[in-house]
Amino acid sequence: MPDVVGAPAFYRRASLHADTTIEALALDDVGRVPWWGDATVTLHRVLVHVVAETQRHAGHADIVRELVDGAAGLLPGNDNLPSADEPWWRDHRQRVEQAALDAGNRLGFRRPRQAHDGGDEDRAGAEQRGVVVGDAVDGHARRSRPEAR
């Protein structure tokens, strides 16, 4: 079981260590993060990673909070969402998804087949094509650009 009671003190120690490190080093100074493997990494890369992870986890926490209390947005009575019906949201989702697919196509990404597309390709097949890969740095699944054929 995680030490929830000790978490605030650990966070303060980690923040102090980070502040000291950031003040002492230049952004292009290199070091190693042992659990990221043997490659060296710049302080800049580490800071970008921390910002991205913080954003990702803060978003997750906000989703959980919304599921718990049912509220969305910043102000009571104003969820900052358009008042639209189900067909509008369906069309909106399709427009956003199509824009993402078009952008991915311009960058050379290929969409993995999914069961609802009539295919039953598994993750291993997609990885062999270079479409979906695991990121060795932080363990999160990423799309990678396939090699030119």
C-alpha cells in the first residue's frame, strides 16, 4: 500500500531537489536517469518530460473528479461545454477524428485496423508494421512514424 500520509513530505523533498538541480545546471547539461536506460539525457529533455507527465496525470485526475462529482468546467452552473444534442456531438467527434487522421496521413502514419473496421489485427501485428510501439523511456504507448517503404 502506498504511503499516502507521507506523500506531501516526499513531494516537498522532491521539489526542493528539483529546484536545486535546475538552479545549478544549464538546460543542455547532460546526465542519466537510471530507469530510462543507459542513454544520456539533457536537463531540458527531463523538464519537458516532467511537464508532459504532470499534464497527463492532472488530466487523469480531473477526469476522475468529473466522474465522482459529475461537474465539468470551472464555475458552478457553467460547464464551458456547448449546449448541443447527441447528433451535434457525434458530428463534432467525427470532424475531430477526421482531422486527426488527415494530419496523421500527412505525417506518414497508418491507422491500425480495428475490429469494427472488419479487421482483427492484434497489437503485435501493428508493432511489426511500426505503427504502435511501446516507449522504452516512460512505458506509455506511442505511435511512431513507420519507416519509408
